[in-house]
Amino acid sequence: MEVVVAGKDGANGYAAGPNPLGKVPCLERNYPDVPLFDSPLICEYLDSLKDPWLPKDGEGLWKAYRMHRIGDGLAEAVYNRRYEVVRDESLHWPEIIERHDTAIRNVVTYLDDIIEYVPKKWSFGSVAVVCALDYTDFRAEHIGWRELAPKLADWHAGFTELREYTETNAYSDH
């Protein structure tokens, strides 16, 4: 069976690559045809490789899951907004577009307000937030999240300079 995928630019809402859902994130491993997709699954896999980064119980576990959910929620708001605006303009629902824009703004300003509690190294929560902010750059740049959340922008920049980020980001020059 041949799999047909669209171009890498994702202009039509489909990201080319090994994820049959045509979505990101997707982790390609050394096992052919066995990519891992969806950030919780990828995080569980990364957690299994070396020193666990997801606490097994207690308040640390709930903090990790909470931060991960914030990242996923941001990505969902960006995705839902994008879905609304790529439809024929006669089908746009301005109140829903504004609702998603508001959610995006609220999340980034919330994270900026609690930046001292946002993980400073790669973790179950930070990887979700970093990916969601990258997706916000890609699909909701009109929000200008860095201007809304300068402390969060500095936090994000700290990750984008790391080798793990630059060597695995399909859109970076590595």
C-alpha cells in the first residue's frame, strides 16, 4: 500500500512524515515504520530511556501532568483556531476564532506569570509547552506571544538553543 502525503509546509493542514495522522509531534526512532506520535506517548518513551523525568507518584506527578496538559491545551487552541480560519470565509465563526485567540493569550500570559514554577530543564511538562509554543509560532503568529509573555519567551529560547532541540527540530538549520 502506498501512503500519499502532502508537502512539508503543511499549508493544507497535513504535515508530511511518518505519522499516518499527518500531525506533529512525531518521533522517528531506529525501528523502521514504528514512529511514536502524540506528546504523551513520546514523553513516556523518553521517560523510559534513562533517568526518569516523570515522577511516579505524589505532588510532583500531578505538577508534571498539569504542565503537560497546559502545553497540550495551548496546542489544541492553536489547532482549533487554525481549523476555523482555513474554512471558506463564509463559514468562519468570529466568536469561536476570538475564543481560541483568547485561550492562546490566556495560556501564554498565565505561563509568564508563573514562570518560576515552569520546569527549567527537559521534562514531561516542558516538552509539551515548548512544542506548543513552536506550534503557536507556526499557526498563530498573529498573537505575538513573545511580546505578551517576555519571561516565557526567554524560557523558550533557553530550550531552542539546546542540542536536543536543534538536532531534532525538522525546521531548524542543523
